[in-house]
Amino acid sequence: MTASKENGCAGGPLKGLRVVDLTSVVFGPYATQIMADMGAEVIKVEPPEGDNTRWITEGPVPGMGGIYVNVNRGKRGLMLDLRQEQDRDVLRRLIATADVFIHSMRGSAIRKLGFDYEAVRAIRPDIIYTNCYGYSRRGPEGDKPAYDDTIQAECGIPHVQGLMNGEPGYVATIMADKVAGLHALYATMMALYHRERTGGRGAGEGQEVEVTMFEAMTSFMLVEHANGAMFTPPTTPAHYHRAVEPNRRPYRTKGGHVAALVYNDKHWNAFVESVQPEWARGELGDAFSTLEKRARQIGRVYALLGETFLTRTTQEWLDTLRGLHIPCAPLRSTDALFDNAHLNAIGFFEEVETQQGPVRFPGVPTWFSATPGKVRGPAPTLGQDNEAVLGELAPEAPSVAPAIAVDSK
């Protein structure tokens, strides 16, 4: 099964939208993956060497690694060498048919190729042109390269991890890429909504959009970590003390761990009454009587809870806590998600047949009653749809370098 124009556009709230995608790695491709899931026709344009994510994780054949296959599912694949004028001409012809142009090149690089906003707008005046950058062009770091690790460092993640763990560290997921990708998605959709309000396709107002990893992650981190530092004068350092408390971790039990949040007054009082009634009396009863008081000494609260959770098994605690309607969960591995009873009951994973065999994709996490999203197909091999896309543009479209076949042996 290969991606096609038909399966790339069938159904979904973005049906009929054409996206020219010059993004790579995860930031931009994650945004356009969601667009494809929601019915947009996404044409992924890659250089002859391909997107780096083809090679950095494992897959059944070379050039089709897991990250690449996941964030580029349902897209059409076009290989162009934009150092060549004939291939730049193909891209111009494609832009003329598009609603969205999205890229993740540095500003100087995209200008050098001749595809900055002014050049693209001259081809398609109502285009939504989304830049995916590391840092805003309006600041001194505007043309600086950025990766998830460096942006995590810039926005304070290793710092707050150090407050919790005693040693700075990255979080074990490429958070900056994915958060920025979600920002790129909603920003592009907002610009499209504005175009619809001002006349729609062909008549509405297009615009340039800039989405940056550093600014997106700074906003994301400061939702809670701004805390009292927002005020003048500051009332606290810029961190949320409960989030960085060293005792904030899954509770160790007899033979395992459990995650639980015995936090608000309702949950606290239920836990104390059922499990530790002596905490309602004397000094502890007064010190822990309200959420406000507990929040001011959250480390002490976590430490006492930690000692208590050692007294029962994980399953005993899950039974107790669920009976008290206190939020709790067992610890799961990422492998275990593929056999999760809840996810399987709702059909979250979608199996797609590909040239490399069946692939079980994490599905669409949002639900629409009238225009549901779905995994539209596999990720494209490098240059997979060159012939088809060129045939759609115009009979006289210049030829480009032939598609590179991925060895499936």
C-alpha cells in the first residue's frame, strides 16, 4: 500500500487542503503529520539525501526508521534537489496549487533558495506560509540552529530537573520538538481560519506565520514555573515548588511503585480518614488541615506519604485509592502501551499495511463526530510520488532526478 492523493485527502476536517511540507526531523513533521491524519493532502519535499529521521531509529529496512515512519505517515513523497533550477521550478509550480507552505530551514537558507515569504506570496498570494525556527528572527539568535536538547537547556528544563534530582538533566522525551510542533499546527490553522473569514481560498488574506522552539518552550515552561516571579517585586523564584520537590516521584510500595496524588482537601481527607486517621489529630492535624497549608510544606507531605505507601503492595494501594476516588495509576513502560486495555478498547492503534509489512501506528488522539481523523497511510519512501505529482502539475513540467528506491532486502 502506498500513499496516494486519494487516501491523503479522504475525509477529515481538513479534507481538500493541500500542504507543501519542507520540514524535517520532528518539529515540523509532527505538525504536518496531524494535518495528514485530519485529511489534508501533505506533500513532503525531501532533498536527495532524505530527512535525517529516516536513519536515526530502527526500522525493517534502511531509510524507514520508526520516527520517520510515524511522523510522516499518510504523506506523499517528493524528492527535489533545490540546488537545481529545474527542481526549484517544480516547487514553484507546486506552490501555485497549495494552501499552506511550511518549512524548517534557517531563514538565510530559505532566502538563498528563493522561497522566502515574499517569493512564495508572489506565486500564491493567499498562501499560509509557516516558518518553523529555533529562535525568532526578531532577536539576536534569529539564525541560530536549534535542537531539542539545546532548547531544553535554554528554557530551563535541566535547571528544574536539577532542583528535583540534584543534578541537571533532560527529560526523557523530545519535548521541545513536539510542543513546538503543536504550536505550528494551531498557528497554521488560525491563519487558515482568518483566510476563510476574509474571503476563503483564492480571495482571502494569506499571511506569514513564525513558530519558534525557544519561545514556544519558554511559554510552555512558564505556565507554572513563572509563579511569583511574574509580580513586581517578585514574591518567589521562577519555579513551581511542588513540581520540583525531590520527594515528588512515584511512591515505592511492597514490591513495586504506584503513582498517586493525595492533594486537594477532598482527596486528603478521604485518605486520612481511611488510612491514617491519626494525621487528623494534634500538630499534624493542624499543619495539614488545608491545601494551602500542605502546599507550603509539600516536601514534608510527600515524605510522610512515601513512608505510608511502603506498607502495602501496589495492587492493594490501587484498590484502596480507587475506592476512595483518589487519582492513581500503576507505572507502565512505553512497551506496555501497545497492550493497554483502555487504548485497545477504543481502537487507538491503527494497523496499516506497508511495503515493509504491517505497521501498528499510535492513532489519532482527538475525536470528531462528523469528520473523524485517521491514519491515512504509510510514510513515503524517498521520492515515491515524484512521477505522480509531476504529472498532476502540468505536462510540460521539467523533469527531476529519478526517485531513489529504498532497498527492502
